[in-house]
Amino acid sequence: MQFKENPQPLKGRLSYLFLLLSFFLTKNVFSQTTYLPQGDKANILLERLEIKISTDSILNFSKVRPFTRKQAVNDIFSRMRRQLPGAIHAKSSSVDEANYRSLLLNNIEYFQDSTGTSPVFRSKKPIWKSFYKTPANLYEVHVKDFDLIVNPVFQYTLSKEKDNDQDLFLNSRGVTVRGRIADKVGFAAYITDNQERDPVYVQQWINDRKATPGAGLYKSFKAAGGVDYFDARGYFTFNAAKYIDITFGYDKNFIGNGYRSLFLSDFGNNNLFLKLNTRIWKFNYQNLFMELHNADNRFGDKLIGKKYAAMHHLDIAFTQWLNVGLFEGVIFGRKDHFDFGYLNPVIFYRSIELQNGSYDNSVVGLDAKANIAHRFQVYGQLLLDEFKLSEIKAGNGWWANKFGIQLGAKYIDAFNIKNLDLQLEHNRVRPFTYSHRDSVANYTHYNQPLAHPLMANFSEVIGVARYQPAPKWLVQGKMIYYTQGRDSAAIGSANYSSFGSNIFLPHVAPYRTKDYGFEIGSGWKTNVIYASLLVSYELRENLFLELFGVYRRQETKTAPVISGNTTVVSFGVRWNMHRREFDF
């Protein structure tokens, strides 16, 4: 399968392409949508476009993810059509232009002509005239009132770890499906069967948490350290009114502009959710209602206890380049039912919690983002769990001063090198943040944190450098350094005391044994350096060959002093699937 080529220069072809699509895109402005999948390469393009444009009223609402395909195609490209041949194209590199084309190719359902075939992209030689009619999709149907796209999912990786004789691997196979019905209902599903054996530090994490990072339930696979699990996701979405989209499904969500999120991240397991997103004027308001699972030891076949969460996030575009958001969430346990008081989409959850006897675990937050000079973005989050101003002023390390802060910056086309993007981020969360008085209402889901993977009692710095020298090549380097205070003895031992990093433990006696003296790093002080380098080549559309290296060093600074380091080198092939990376 091949693209139809045109001898015109790439930038000229793209200008013609955008104009050609004007008719096909504008007729779909209010049609139903699905979402870009986790780890989609278009996220990089959207991030760069937002900063380059700086004053785009649509891209300015980028804190809630995943992004909708309608947002990525209709809204962005309708704006770009209006500006042709304007400043955006003058600032775009040839790599950006190729990425624009790839985004269109991977959202082909938004510009079909009446015959049901793409007017712009076609494969020269489809397989048996039915498969790969366009280069991005195995099988697609576009008829009146119905779109269907089916693609295979595959990833196979072999790894070698220093001083580890085990065979490390990842083997994933599956399928992804998406579509629309009568421009009223969108639907998507993703399922993979996975077997993997990860580096030793990840195996230790699995043993401690009794869960696979990002996936939850697993079975042992072959020799020690191997796991076998399914990753199944699916949802449907519809437009309840002109400005309100409703999604019901089983998947992941993310709130924030950072590499990490202190509000809600996609690090952990999928969950059942109902999402309402309202976008009008200068506001974007999202409500999330979720069914979660309690921590579980995984022994025996039994019904895992359920708990629930309600969150809302309000984005306010004070200007087209400055966005400020308010966040509130509550985690609560009830015996097999949702507390209907939390279904109110506009009330402060804290008031309901107080009416219920202040028994639930509520948090509030503030976030902000500013795009500056078409090159920079600065962002941050402030999460408040509990605090008392007098205790903060006293500086005695009161245990219940529980809060976290994130500060970050992005710099695109750094030092005038096109498609070199840099990011620096600092996350800091005090002991016992996200924890609760019982083991149910903590800020977790199925043995994994809902927000930052390090949970609490840590200070972290992240640096990311991403360079795309040519359309098919990507090089990414990452370095993470963090300090964390961990529990220095086994739970239940005579000298055990919680220092607030393990948010699964109740923050009451006998786990917490004192009220004061808690600072970040209190306990078994542990320093970790994580560095990685990725070299990726896109052989065909969404088919990647990747070489990946990791160096990780961990050492404790308090007795008993222990240190160790490891190096892991991996080579793999990935098709229509996100990368799995264990950067903790």
C-alpha cells in the first residue's frame, strides 16, 4: 500500500490539501466524536500547535485528556484553513507538515465524500481491494449514517537487564475498533492479551502492589516474574446538546498539562466512568463519576469491594493565552451503591461531605497554564488535601498538612532548532497526602494510585528532551530524580511506623505513631535516578521499530544503607499501541 504522490513541494501540497478539505470538514463540525487513544502520536502535534498559536480559543482547553478527534481535526484544521497561507504555516517545519498529514490520515472518517472513500488519501494498491484502502486502517466502512474502522494492535519487545539472567519481554496482541452512528453516537473499543516479564524493580513493584502497572489484575506467567493480563477498554459517546458531550465507558482519563498529574493520571488501571464535558464561551467544565475498586490481595475468586469517586474540573480562559482551572474530587466508600448527593454536577463536594458527617476523602485543587511568545508554556497544579495555616506557620511538620505542588515549563523549537522540544517539571507532595482514616477512601483504584505513581512523601524533578529530525524519526531522552521517605520496617513489626508515603495505609494509629516531625524525606530516605533514551522509526503508518535504553539507580540515605543500579536495553516493534514504560 502506498500514498498517491504529488510532485508539488510538501508545504504547497498541504496548503492545497487544507483548502480541498474545507467542504468535507465543515459539514462535520457538530458531528459525534471518539477520542485519541492513550499515547497517540498526535498528542505531540497538538501540544506544539497550542504553544505555537498561543491564542487559540479551542486548544487553550487542553488540560483534560484524552483529546477528542473532533477537537483535533475539525476545530484545529478549520482554524488553520482560515489562516492559510498565514503565520502558522510560515512557522511550520517540514516535519510539522508531515505530522499534520498523518493526523488527517488517522482521522479519515471526518472527511469522506458521498462514495464512502477518502477524497484525499488512498492506497495505490489495497489488499484484495478491501483492506488498507487508506494506509492507516486495516478495514474501514463509510456509508450513510455509519462509520467503522478496525485495526490490529501488536507489540513485541525483547529486553536484557544487567545482572539478570531472566528473559525479559513484552508480547501484546489485540484489536481496536471505533466508529460513529448517524453522526449522533460514537463508539470505541480496545482489547489486548498481554504477557510480559519486566525488569527486577518493576517485578518488585508488582509484588508489593499485587497489580500490573497500568493494568491491574494479572495471573502468573511461566517462570518467576512473568505476568499475563488483559487490557480491555471501551466507551460510547453522544452529544446531549450543542455544547455538552457525554461519555460512558471503561477507560482512563487525565487532568493537567504536565508529564505527571496531581489530580488524576492515566498511570493506573482502567475504571468505569460517566463523563460530562461542557464547553461554552470561556468555560470548559468536566464532571467525572467513577466506580473504583478497593485494594485487594488477589487471593481466591471473590467479588472485590467497590468504592466511588466524583470529580469536577472547571477551566476558565481569562485570556486566549492564559487558562486557570479549579478542581475538586471526593473518594468515598458505600456498600454497593453510589451516594446520589455527589451526582449534583455544580455543587461543591466538600459541602456534601460535611453533610454526610465529614467521613469521605475530599481534595481541592488549582491549576494554571500560560502560553508565551509562541515558544513557551508554563504550567502548575496545587492540590490541597488537609492543612491548618497555624500549623504551617509553626513549621513543626504536622502530619495533617497534606498538599502537593507541581511547577513546569515547555520550550518548543528550542534554541531555534526545529522540532526540538524541552520540558522541565517539579512535583512535590507531602507525607499522608491522598491517604484517609480507613483503607477504603484513599485516593487509589485497584492497588494503584489515582494520581502520581510515587503516591506521597516525595520531591521529584523531571527533564524531557524530544527531537524529531525527520518525519519518520523520533529521539527522546528523559531523566527523573526523586527523593522519597519510605517506611523502614515491615508492617506489623515492633518498630514499624508509617511515614506517609504508602497512601493505602490509614493515617491513624497503629500505623501513624506521632503527630509531628513529618517532612518530605522523613523515614527511610531513598534517592532514585532514572534515565532513558528512545530511538523510534515509523516504518509504516503507526508501525514503529524502537530501540530503548534505561539506567536506574536507587540508594537509601538512612540506615540500613542500601544501593543498587541496573541497566536495561530493549528492542521492539509496536503497531497501533502505546508504549509501556516504567518510569518510577
